[in-house]
Amino acid sequence: MSLRQALHSGGAVVGTWLQTASPVVAELLAAVGFDFIAVDAEHSAVDVPQALALFQAIRAGNPACAPLVRVPGHDYATVKRYMDAGAAGVIAPLINTPAEAAEVVSAVKYPPDGRRGVGFARSNAYGMDLDGAVIADNAHTVVCVQIEHADGAAAAAAIVATPGVDAVFIGPYDLSASLGVMGQFDHPLMVTARRRILAAAAAAGVAAGIHVIRPDPEEVLSRAAEGYRLIAYSLDTTMLLHTARAGLAAIRAAAAERARP
């Protein structure tokens, strides 16, 4: 079952985020068993050639793990290049209007569902499976729009009702910043915005997604109980930092205890 099929069946999926350009890290995270890995091409130095290598590594680590990409923008030219590189879908940032959501769908899907250009690329085995890939991509590629601004939250119902949108992802830091409560995820303004987006997604039959930044399994379970079905568990750099910092603190605390007279 593809990621898109899982979402449309009402299931919940858990993935993670990749900011480093390391194929080794990508392969390792895929092998862990995540349902998807979102390569971050917006807030990292990852470009299209690097993304292609990361998509290859993800599939090598676990063929069932969907390589998604958070694209740096939602324009047609940008989106289609990452799709041709082999992304199983996109998470498009800063979507504030239905027209912007429709632009993303148009870039991800081939005619008649969109206007994605057809060319030999990794997504179709460099032309060896052109016909089959066009059909498969239209059926299985994921279109996820990211609402991360107060304007997008206000227009959430219209955005998620855009034909071809499979999921809506909340960007917690940018959304809270636009509301004037940066990083205060439990602030009433933030809670209200999240609930608005979640309710709009449920009404439209679209999967709601959210990024749990800290590596906190309990928060993932809490968000799933709220109704989120596309959940990103932390990110590679944060997990590395969290584990290294906690381990080093424990080592130094133990060493200090032993050094006491």
C-alpha cells in the first residue's frame, strides 16, 4: 500500500524529517521503519541533485518508506524537478490560498489531473517505464499543503477542499510566529488555529498532519489521539543533538559524583 493509499484509507502514518544531506542518515532512518521521510529542501542546503541521492538512499534502506520532499517553494518549475528526481510526494510550504494549493497539484500530477511535464527522469526509470510511471504517479503521489501562517489558517476550509490535495500539514513554528506567539504551541491563539485546520481537514476528508519537533513519543501519541494522521517525529539533527546532549550530561554528572571526596 502506498502512502497516499494509507492516508485515503483513514490510516495514520509516522515519519521523520531529514535536514542533513547524508545518504547514510537517510538510509538508516528508512531502515528503522518510518512510513515516510521528508527531505527538507526549504530550511536546509539540500538541492535537487542531493535530493535525488537521498531518495535513492531512502528506497535502499526500505523500499516501503516513502521519500517525500518539503520543496523550497510551491511554483511549478521547482516542484516538478523534485518530482522527476523521484519524490513520492511533496509538502508545499506557506500555502495561504486555494489557488496556491491548486498550483502544487498541477505541478505534481500529469495530465489530465495536472500539467506536470513528461520527460525522461529517475521517476520513470529514465524513460524505461514512461507510460507506467505516469499512471502510477497520478495514482500514488502525495500532495500535502503546509499551512503555517494566520492567513492560511483563516482560509483552511477552502485550501483543503482543493481537488487533488491529500493532506494538510501544520507548520508549528511559522504559524505561531505569524500569530505573534512564537514557539508557544499551547497558547490559545495557536490552539484555536490548529483546531480550525484539523476540523477543516476532517470535513474535507483530508489527512491532517503535524510536526512533533522534539523527539517525544508521548506527544506523537497525543497528536494522533487528537486526529492527526500524518505525523513527523522530530528530525535527524534534533534527534542527534538531543541524544548527544543527554548522554554527555549523564556522563559528566556521573563523573562529578564519583569525583566527590
